[in-house]
Amino acid sequence: MLAGAAAIAVSWDETAASTATASFTVFDRTVQFTQLEFFFAGVATGAVFLLGLALLFAGLRRSAARRKQLRATRMEARDRVAQLEEEKRELERKLEATPTTPAPAPAVDRDRDGVDDRDEPTGPHPRIDVPRQSNDQLVAGRHQRTVDSR
């Protein structure tokens, strides 16, 4: 409210604003401002400064949130690794506690006769009888094969 009152007082005081001037030299150039122009230049400078501060704090807030998320992810990964290591140690203890007996090989019985095929002789199976064909025929066309005598 005090800044608003000061702005109103400077803008309504036309005699002071019109008679008093301030001159500044920047880079070998002289600039003259009235009191009102000088006030508004200060307001613009303050606004730019506040905008810069707002951008700075927004960047700090965003980077702090990113660091917090990264820290949480790292802690979660450490916890998961510790849990997996504990499971590994538990499985190793169980493995040491169990007797080591070789597991029987699975039975292979492709012809389904109740006997493991590895125990059977390697010759032809006695139950399988393959009939011999006396004539040689093409199956797809059902034509007899003839010898070309040209």
C-alpha cells in the first residue's frame, strides 16, 4: 500500500516531475530523466529483478525435486539388491542343507509301450510292421510310373 501511495504521489505531483531532472552518463552517453520517468525506470528494474529471482527459485525447486527423486530411486535399488542378496544367501543355505542325489533322467517312451526307449534294442520294433509295396506309384497323381523309352 505504501508503494502504491508513493506511485500516486509522484504521478500527481506534476510540478516536481516537470521541473526536476536527473542526468546519468552511461558508456559516454548522457541520459536525462524526470522524476516520474526515473520512478518508472526503477519500477521496471525491480520487476525484471523479481522475474529473475522467480526463475532462479523455480530452477532450484525443480532441481531439488529431481535430486529427491533420484535419491529415492537409488535407495529403492539398494533395498532391492539387499533383498536379492538375502534371498541368494537363503537359497545357498537350503542348497547346502539338502543331500545331493542325482535326479533320475526322465523316461523316454515315444512308442508308448511302457518301456523306456533307451532300454530297448536299437533294431526295428517288433510291433511295427511296414508293408512292402510291389508296384511303385505316384501318390499325388495316382499314375503308374512308366519308364520312358525314347
